[in-house]
Amino acid sequence: MTDTASPARPLAEGDEPAPRRRPALSPSRAGDFKQCPLLYRFRAVDRLPERPTRAQVRGTVVHAVLERLYKLPSPERIPANARDLVAPVWADLSAAEEGLSELFTGDDDPELTDWLESAGALLDTYFTLEDPRRLEPEACEQLIEAELESGLLLRGYIDRLDVAPGGQVRVVDYKTGAAPRQVAEARALFQMKFYALVLLLTRGVVPSQLRLMYLADGEALTYRPDEPELRRFARTLDAIWAAILRAGRSGDFRPNPSRLCDWCSHQALCPAFGGTPPEYPGWPEPEDVTGQESRLDRAE
Ligand code: SF4
């Protein structure tokens, strides 16, 4: 490690740290700010509710199924068992999270049947990309945190972490989203570099692979980061956080319209669409700026 421009104070290796109530930056919120400062404000400062879409919730179901699949003995990680997990995962999720059951009229809604089938189809596609019987991940749905020298706390969840016997680390992220790949890809790579940086800071290892698995179209993208790039990325994150704090002080979070507006829940309040944002509530107390990601964020 030669570039010490942004050295870290690593957290203890191996443990899953509990979320801490202090300001933190997650890849989802950092991505929001980069995409559109006003979107960041709506989500992180105003905390406006967003009605989850069926596509988002399906992504959450698929992620949860894959997490459960890897808890099965390896010979049992087959497509039929993954499909069998879809309905129970949906039942647990809709019981646990308010508002999800309202996505359908009831258990006999034919659209629910089709939707569960479409989750099964995403899982079938997953099996065309790799054979989970041959893998023993170190962790699934792993919370990771690291602190930059600036004091900025980075926090995120990794879908899956594979560690080879030789110590090579691979970060795997499943993508189930409806946004076109070319639109979503820059955001996904940003997210993967974020995870790679946190692993570098906590383990002293540059992940050998960042692997994005697109379950809607059955394609995978593998990216191999290097350490100087990740050190530069640390400075990028510091700069994003500084810009967030500047906007937080002034309340000046500008809209930045793009194709991604099609997936924004807040067009009615956005000046770019003729709306008026609510009065700026002021920057939240530090303990309220936790950078916590929701399940839906993680299932993008
Ligand atoms: S509609 Fe577009 S410009 Fe407006 S807040 Fe949402 S993402 Fe930003």
C-alpha cells in the first residue's frame, strides 16, 4: 500500500459491526447525491416515504431467497429449491414490512401468482450464471463499515463475499432492477468500488473481482479494481460528503434531471417537473444521518 493520501483507521476484521448512530455515507445515498442532489434531500433529509414498486420488492425477495439458498447444504442449492423458497420468503417479507401486502389484492390475486413466477424466472436465470453448489461464500448480506482518515464513516451491505483458499476476495452483487443496464451500470460500479474500498480498509486486501450479476438478462460483468484507483475513490467520497454537507447547510439541493427520473417517486415535488419541494426542514441531527440503507436500496 503505497498511496497514503487517504489512509484509514480500520475497524476490527471479521466481525459484523452493529450499525452505529453517527453520520455515515452509504453507496445508495452517495449515488443519490451524485445522480441528483434533490433526490438525496428527499430521501435522506426529508425522508419522504416511497411506495415500493413490485419490481423493487421482487428484487428484495430474490435477494432473500439467494441468501437462504446459501444456508442450505451445498447439494440442495438447486433451481427447484430456490423456487420453493420464493413463496415463503414473500410471506415473511409481506408480514414483516408494512404496506407490502397492499401491492396485491390478496393471496388469490392472479397478478401475485404471475409476480411470484417472475421472481422464480430471475432465480432460474441466476443458475445459468453460476452453480451455487460449488461455492461456499464467506458471507451473504454482510454489513461492512470503515472510516476514512477524514472521519467519514462508510457503511454498506454486500450481497455476497467469496474468499478463495488463496485469500482472493470477490464481491458479488445481484441486480434485478428494471432500469436499462447502460443507465444503471455507472451507479452499480460506483457501489462496487465503495464495497471494494471498505474491504481494502478493513482487510488490507484489494478484492480481485467485483462481479455484477444481472438476473433480468442473464449477463455478468466482472471488474478488477486496483489500489491506487480505490485510494482515489476514497477522496471522491470525501468530496461527495463535503458537497452534501455544504448543501445541507444552505438547503440548496438542486434537481438534476436525467433518464433516471423515470424511476423517481418524487416527480410531483420536483421543480424539473413543475412541482415545489416542501420547505427545507434543516439538516438532521447527527444521530439521524445514519446512511442506513433499506432492503429496497440493497435490492436495486
Ligand atoms: S424527478 Fe429527477 S430531477 Fe427531480 S428529484 Fe427526482 S431524480 Fe431529481
